[in-house]
Amino acid sequence: MEHERGSETREGIAEALALGASLLARHLARGTSLTTRAVLARLDEDGPAWLTVLAAAAGTSQPAMTQLVGRLEREGLVSRLVDPDDGRATLVAITAAGRALRTELRQSQNERLAELLGTLSPHDEVTLSLAMRVALPILQQLTHRAAEHPLPQPALGPLSAGNQRRPEG
């Protein structure tokens, strides 16, 4: 019985998180993919990074991240730099335009969310606020653990393991 209750609890948590992610992706992100937002955030908060590190952090393949970084570079949101520790490798860095877009996206998201929260009854808004105060530190803990232990990327061929270890050049 306890196993069933734990399973139901976990399913309920998963459903709530999926609904929150859907709200963010479909109604708050303003046409910008979550991966784009995550890459810009990672570069803004942690500084320049290898493409392989960005792919692992975003949970995407290296070819997909290469394509995304190329698009962001064409849009002037990121730039590629020579790695000072290894002249053969390149790092990806956020530009001033990338930082400005990130700030604009956060502001737009917060404004839209405030509009949506304004449609709730005062009781529902207070209830949601209390739930978020409890959930926030737990979600931060889960996010930290997920970042420490990312899902392994599927092998794309015999060279894929080597490609994941070496920085993009």
C-alpha cells in the first residue's frame, strides 16, 4: 500500500511539474525555446563554456547544440572564442545582445505571469504562493542533483564517446 501511495504521489508531482513546464514553454517563453533560454542563462551565470559542456547541461546532443549555437551566433547573441588553455578548442560566450535578450525575456515572462496570476481568486493566489514557498527549495535541490548527474547521451556511433570528451574545436 505504501509503495502505491508513493507511486501516486510521484505521478502527481510529475504531472504538476509537466504542467508548469508546459505553462512556461507554451504561454510564457515568447517563442524562445527552453534550450535557448537555458544556454543563455548558463553562459550568463557561469561564463564561457565548451559546446560539449553546453550540450550535456541542456541534455541535448552535440550536433543539436552545434546547430543552436550557430543560430545564436548568427543572431549576435553568443560568440565563439579561442580557449586560452587550448588554442585548438573554442569556447562559447554570451554577448551584450544575448544578456539584453535574456533580461527582456525574463521581464516579459514575469509580466505575463503577473497577468495570469491576476486572474486567480485572492484565495487561490495565496494558496499557490504558499505552495511555491514550500516547493522552491525542493525544486532547487532537485535541479542541483539533476545537474550533478545528467542523463547519459545516446551513442551516435563509434566516435561519439570521444566526441563527448573533447571540446569542440
